[in-house]
Amino acid sequence: MTSANTPTPYVANASYYYVPSGATYSPFKAFDSSVNSMWWTLGRSPASLLSTDWVEVDLGSSFNISSLSVGPWHSQQPTQF
């Protein structure tokens, strides 16, 4: 993905994302196939909300997904699916 709704019909969304000065960690970056970008919730307050954050992509229609790869960045990794 190159933006929250490009390419169509995909739409990325999240409960929250970090927007520091001069950068963005938008939800679509979790789906952009780059190892140099990411969706990030740094700065979430209170910190207890971090455990409930989510990211999603709407694929535009229903179909079967035969495999899915979820990879952590740094030492963070998902614990619930």
C-alpha cells in the first residue's frame, strides 16, 4: 500500500498511530511490504491502552487467504490474533 486507501479497493485503519514531527507511522505502513516502515503506537497515553490497539486492512471483498505472515519489528510482537 502507498496510502490509507491506495491501491483501491484496500483501506487500512487502526485504533491509533504515532505522528511525530516530520514522520508518520500510519496504519497502511503495516501493509506496504517494506522492511523500512511500520505502523507504530508509540506515545499512546495512558500506556495501558497499548495492549488493546489494533490495525486492519479492508480488502474490498471476501475471499480465502491461504497464508498470512506477521512479523515483529525490533523486540515487539503480536500476542493475540
